[in-house]
Amino acid sequence: QREPVQNNRSIFVAGFGHPPNTDAAKWFGKEILPEIKTRIGDVEVYLIGSNPSDEVKALASDKVIVTGYVTDEQLLAYYLGARVAVVPLRYGAGIKNKVIEAMAYGTPLVTTDVGAQGLADLAEVTPVTSDAKEFAKHVCGIINDDKKWRSSSSHGALFVEKHFSEAAM
């Protein structure tokens, strides 16, 4: 059981050479982030991953940090230092490892229907919505509420243990 991280940091981990990830970063930056800022003001966003396109780099500002490639150790530090992980995918196929990875580290997560693909019952443990305003509302809920944070963190970790641990496999 982790204790809530006391900041307003959200992270999106992705290989940005993959077009669905670039689209997701742009959608988050242009439609979801302004809604989050309207609701809670100050928020930090880290777009973490290799091959950020010019479109992703263009999202950078004093509160939106585009890291480029990070090591596994750095990635772990980002997960453990984030209040919430976001996976705002609008298209793509298959199980999204970044969804499982965030939950395995106990980082609360908000994702879309595409991000939840192949993960039966994911919506029972973490918010899943493809509506920008709803997505922002869920991110703000996790940022503003330690009880919600703890619940999301522990339910996500248990979901991964149940479905993806060595014992489950």
C-alpha cells in the first residue's frame, strides 16, 4: 500500500514514434489539459518516452515537460513521483503495457476505451472514458482526493497481481 504522492504531476509514458501515442499526447494537451487547468489550476505534465515527434515537442512549456528517452531507473522514479498516470489513446490495438505498468507500480491511472482494450473489467478498478471533459474530471478527482488516490493505487496493483503476476500466468 503506497501513500499518496503530494503533487499535481501527471505522466504519459509512450514511444512517441508510434502515431497513436502522438495523437494521444496532442489530444491530452489540447483538449484535456485545459479542462484540468480550469478545474484545479496548477498541474505538471510529463510526456515520457523515446522519439518525441515535432508535434509532441511543440506541446512543451514550463508545465509540460517532454523528456525523450529515459532509462528503466528514471522511468520507475517518474512512476513513483507522479500523482496520476494518463493513457489518453484514441486508436491503436492490443493490450497496452503502459496501462499495466502504471498499475503495477501503484500509480493511479485514467485511460480511454482504447487504452482499456483487452483488459476485461478494467473499468471496475480505474476510470475509463473517451470523453475529454470526463477524462479531465477523473484526473482532477485523483489529484484532489487522497482517499480516491489510495483506492485507485491499491485496486490497480491488485488487478495486475490477479491478471498478470507469475502466479496468474
